[in-house]
Amino acid sequence: MSSPAGSPADAAPRAADLTELDELVTRCTACPRLVAWREEVARVKRAAFRDEEYWGRPIPGFGPHDARIAIVGLAPAAHGANRTGRMFTGDRSGDVLFRALHEVGLASQPHAVSPHDGLTLRDVRITAPVHCAPPANKPTPAERDTCRPWLVRELDLLRPTLRVVVVLGAFGWQALLPVLANAAWQVPRPRPKFGHLTHAELPATDDGPPLHLLGCYHVSQQNTFTGKLTPEMLHETFNQAKHLAGVP
């Protein structure tokens, strides 16, 4: 493995572009608990994947560098992205997400199984406030805050084209608002509360265009199996995002 990237607060602002930022993210070792967990999962493995080599490192963002829409989740899944090395790839949540993106014209195919499966995204970049798989899918507030500079820099680099952020779930929403305040947008007061299809328009602090913030229930199995989040609801969310972003 390459040498550690150092503190996210020091390393992230130095990234000249998203390619460099993504490479730095994969070398982050800032949170000892997360490092230990992701590496243990990669070593022990799930029985169904015992013959596969797990990625076992932080997961960078995925999608074009001139995306007009960003999708922000929570954190990588232990046997999904932590195994495959790409956001939402190789698990049930990703199956739901990429099928919906394909059906509305934002993904080249409905399935995501590995970084080498040929999947490409159109006008969408997928990222997260926490880049390592956490135990029980629950990063601590300190881990979330330590990881924040990566997302701040990612949004800074997307700034020329970014018009909409779709946030999957309440955790991502709460984690993203301080990120936006540290980037190029002004977060309203009182802060908007998360809800499915919640829409908030954030004015820019750099004289650029505003950012549209859209809430969406997370594509977790708990939500999709119970019908709390349906394919039709996802289509509505992503079609609204396309409209707000000016994506044909």
C-alpha cells in the first residue's frame, strides 16, 4: 500500500483536481477504528465472497468531473464498496440505486458489480461524507468530522458545474450541511430539516449560481423492502434533480 495521505484537513486542500483527490482519499488512515474494521472485514470476508480479494481501503467518489448532480450517501458498505472499491457497487442498495439512475438516463447500465463492469455515469457523481466502511454502518461524529475535508474539497472542485445535490438519508443530510457551509454556499437558518423530496435552494457566497439540495430516503434494504422508498419515488427524485440541474 502507498504511504498514508496524512490528515484530511491538511491533505484535501492540496488536491489540484478530482483525480488527485480520489487518490489521496484511498490512502487515508486518519481514523484508527475505521482502518481496523475495514481491514478486518477484508481479511475475514463474507462466505459468499471468500474467493475474492477485498479492496479494504477508503472509497473515493465515482462519476464525471464535470457532474451537474452529486449524490451523497452515508458510508461504504462492508461487503459492498469495501469489497469492490467503488461507491454502491456490489450490494443490494447499489442495485436499487443504479437501476433507477439507468431508468432515468443517468447511468449507462442498471447493474454495478465491479469497477471493471463498464458502468459510466452521466452528469452524476456519487460520494459520501464518510469514505470508510464503519462497524454497524454507524460512524462516530468524530469520524464524520475528520472525514469532512475530503467532501469539502470534492464539492469545491465540482463547483464550476455542480447545481444539485441529492442526499440519501438523514445522516447524510446532517453531515452535508456543515460541508456546504465550508464550501461555496450559504446554509439557511434555521437549517432545513431532512425529508423525502425536501428541497432547499442555497445561495452562493462566490457570486456563482445557487445550489439545490434535495432529500431522498436512503436506498437501504430496510427502506426498499418495506416500501418506504419505491422505484417510482426514486424516479421522481432524480427527474426533479435533472430538471433543477438543467440535464436533458
